[in-house]
Amino acid sequence: MTRHREPTPALATYVDALVGIGGQLTSILHHMYAHESPDAELDPAETLARLIADVMPANLVRRDVDLKLAARLINATAEAIEDNLFLVADDPTLDQPMNGSDRLH
């Protein structure tokens, strides 16, 4: 069963931000893993975590309560994604032309 509800403006803003940052992080990590140095002190994910912590504006990371709430929300979102969204394997037979006996009814 597919469910869909119109998100509130705040939820839509949150989801849009997650999707945007997901694309950024995926691109950066892909590049970092592709060009990983064998003698690097940290793996790419640890390096990226350190870099992000270093570049966050001080005025946005001043209050621990805000950071804990943000982490809780992101972790709850990750859990909801893990429990409810699934990748479907490609079906190679769909790329082949169908003859009369192969048609779906």
C-alpha cells in the first residue's frame, strides 16, 4: 500500500534539506573513496566528519541542546528510511523486446 500525505511547509523544508545534503555527501564521499590514499591516517568517512565539524559556523553549533535535537531528528529519519524505503533490483528482462507470447496481460 502506498501512502502519501502533503507535508507541512516545515516538513517539506526539512526533507528538501536532507535530500540536498544527501546528494552533496554522496558526491563528496564517492570522490574521497575513489581517490583514497593508502597511507591516509583516517578513512574518508572519518575525514569528512572531521572536515564538516571544522567548517560549521560557530553560531550554529553553540548550543548542545540544538545539536542533540538535530542528531535525534536525523537518526529518527535514518531509521524511518531504513524501515520503510527499499531499493528494488533492476529486472534485466525489462530491457529486452517482447514478442507476442511475452506480453503482459
